[in-house]
Amino acid sequence: MSATPSTLTRTAQLVGFLLKYRNSGVFTGLDWDAATDLDVEVPEEGRPADFVRDLEALGPTFIKIGQALSTRPDMVPPAYLAALEKMQDDVTALDAATIEAVVEAELGVRLHSVFPGFDAKPLGCASLAQVHRATLRDGREVAVKVQRPNVAQLIRGDLDTLQMLAAKADHNTQVGRRLHFVDWVQEFRKTVMDELDYRLEADHLERFGEHLAKYPMLVVPQPLRDLSSARVLTMELVTGSKVTEPLGLRRTEHSMRPLVVDLLRGYLDQMFVHGEMHADPHPGNLLITPDHRLAIFDLGMVAHIPPKMRGRLLKLVFSAVDGRGEAVADELIALGVRLHDFDEGRFVREVGQHVARYAAHGHSQDWSEGRLFLHLSRLSALCGLRTPPEFNLLAKTLLNLETVCVALDPELSLKATVEDHLQGLLRDRLLQTLSPANLASEAIELQSLLQDAPRKVGTVLSLLAENRLQMRITGWQDSAIMENLQKIANRIAAGIVVAALLISSALLLRSGVGPFLFGYPAFALLLFVVAVGLGLAIVVSALRNDKKPRPREERGMRS
């Protein structure tokens, strides 16, 4: 299928952007000086600031890519990482008629029949949607989030182009084979397409509200399902002040510590108990309500963590808080993918040193958990270990939470609060493994093993005694080894044929048997031309199709 002019134009824009920043270090790896630089000042001008501005100019897809890149310290140098964290997602508001048309098309009713009061001036605008204050027929105030028209089609087209460029980079460049850009683009595609479905965000609001109900200082606005769809989300209106605004007298009259403690504990529960991670808990998504509670909203980006990985991440965080560097290195190796140049000795040594420094400066904001994990992600990349996206997202989430907590209560020891709650979570996990249901399940499995073991051992011994024990390797016919053997055999056979043709043509040339062409026997000349053509075809095929083996990668269990 031929590319449309718009697709070609977009591809040219992306290639131009990548060429402009090809020497920036983004996507091309880090160095040890960058990895050890914890304090990075972001200049208002210069390459990092230009990089962010150019990303914003490319549109909503690339604003989201910038937000995703801010969670990948293994891909992005610290200066660019810090600049991406300041990326703005403010755009010009759509006119009221366009918003009204989207709402009516999605809900199937007239706008003012369900929202007698609908403020045409939005509460906030972003590249994907804008939010309006509205009033229901019963007088309740709500917030209506409306997706911009055609934004989903634009993002799909951009992602298709990115997928094509990523596949070429993975195939033709060393950094592509190392970082697997195609996997990253596919993961990003799933995340951003889920964010565009507001029915999923409604699910997230309901689950977070249910899970955080035991923390009285936290509030999550609930959706109104009857007035929501894939592109329109109606939820309870939450008002208040941003956590980054100066609190002044308010902090004196009302202690912010209960809010901070509940926020930390609630998010730790979400991550390690319920397996859901709010991927974007930055200060702009949190409000202090008039009744002195903390409101959490904008839950479009939520990552889900499998139970096994959840347990390993919990052990990793607890080991770091406890100052056990080798245990942190063990869990990172178990979670990650070891590349062909993985330097295990250096990795364990570097992780141990940084965790020890963190333990020694546990009350310093320069050595918070989030900053430590971002730093460990960089060290992993430098030592040849690819960390899972969940670990990078955990680091970014903790860093955002720490920013909020320090703004609300600078005197609170975050490390002590986190350590205390993690101990409780570990105790609960241990008690859960000792629950009657789990013990009964383990007993049934053990009983099955004991019943089947004698019969299976007897069968193996009988086969050995009768010399009938066989081993079968499945997938051999379709394996890469079989394909390469066939390629070798074909080339050897083709080479023999070429040699035979050359020898035959030489013998016929000496025979002098006509007819003649250019003074040579025509049949001999024909055989020579065919032999030369086949020989050149073999050489061209070898040069074009033969490639170096992919770097070896393995998932390893160190502990």
C-alpha cells in the first residue's frame, strides 16, 4: 500500500527531528559521568529546552512520548530528562460549538438537556482533551472531560510511522538492537490508546476510590456512568488549591502530615497490594480541597503490575530502604534482561555503593527513594542490564510523590514512613501465604506429587533398563538452526553447479565445436555466462542477507 502524501510529510518531519538531535544522547546511550550526575540544572535555553519545544510542536503524540521518555533514565541523559519533566501540555481551547457537537454525538442527547449549566470556558486544556464545569438537572456540579475531535486518528497515524522507523532502527543499528525500540513503541501504543478510552479511566476512578476508601484524607472523584462514553467522561467536580501553591497560614492552622502519610500509604498499597500504578501522580493532578483533604484525579494512565513482579518490586524497595545493596542488585538482575555485555561484577559493586550512600543520607532529599531508583536505572543501562518498564515507572512515581510530600510537609521523614508501611505490607503478604486457603492448595499439590512420583520414577527406570528411553526436541524443523543448515547446503550445491558449468564451458572452448559467437563456441560461451551470473547472485545474496547474530540476551535468576 503506497504512503499518502500526509504520511510522507509526517515521516519527513520525524526523520528531520531525529537527525537534528542525533548527537544529543537521547536513545543513543549514557556515559558514566551522566549516570553519576544527580544534580542537573536545566537551562532555559539550549539543546534540552529546544528538544522539548520541538517535541511539543510535533503535536499530541509527541507530547505523550515526551512524558513517557521522562520515565526512561536508561534512554535519556539527565539534562534532557529534567527538561522533559517541565514539558507543557497547554493548548488553545476548542470553541464551544465543537465541544457541544462531540458531547451530543457521544451521549446521543442534546447538551443542555442533561447539562442545563455548561461553562463554555474550560477548566483546563490539554493536547488530548479539555475539561468543562457543568451542572446537572438536580443541581449537582460535575466536571466533563471531552476528547478533541480526530485526535485518536492522528495518534494512530503517528504511531504507525514510529513503528516503521523503530523497526528499521532495531534492524540496522546497534543501539536499536540493544534497546528494542519496537517493543517500546508497542508498549507506548497500548498505554496511549488506553488513555484515549475514557471508559477505562472511569474504571480506574472507581477502583482507586474503592481501594483508597480506608484513607480518610484522600478523595477520588467518582464517574457518572450514564453520562460517560469512550470520548466523554463526566465525574464529580472537585475544587481546591494546587499542592504547589504557597500554603502559608493554612499549614499553620491545619497540619498537612495526615495528608502526606495517607498519600504515601495509599499509593504503596495501590502498587504492591492491588498491582495498579498511577503513572502520572504529579502535583498538577492533586488538589487540596476546602475540607482539607487531598483529591486525586486524571487517572487515565494506570499501569498494571503482575503478582510475581509485584512481589519482586516490593522486596527491591524494602531492601533499598533497609540499605542492603546486594539484595537490590539481585532483584534488579532477576527482573531485568542481561545483554551480551552485561558486567555483573561492576553492576553489583556500583549498586551496593549507591544504596549504601542512600542509607547514610536517608534524611536528605538528594537521596530520596525515587532519585535512587532513577539512578539505579541509569547504572543498569551502563552495565548492560535492561530494566523492565515497571521499575522505571516505579522510580518516576516515587519521585513525583516525593515532590508532593515535600511541598506539603518538608519536615516529614519519607524514608521512615515508607519503611514502616512496607514492613506492614510484608507482614500481610507472609500471613496471606499462611492462610488456610493457600495452605490447602499447597497440600493438594504436594499430595499429587507424592502420588505420581513413584509411578513416574518406575516408568523412567523401566525405559532405561529396556534401552527405550528417547528424547525429543520439539521445533527442530522450524528452528533457526535448521534454516541456516538448509541455507548452507543450498549454497554449497549452487557453488558446485557453478564450478561444473565453468569446467564444462572451458572444455567446450577447447573442443572448437561450432556454432561460433564472437569467435568462441556459442554453447561454451552460454555456459560461461550462466556460471558467472549464478556466481554473482550467490555473492550478492550472501552480502545482502547474511548478518551478524543478534547480541545474546537472557533473563537471569541471580538469587
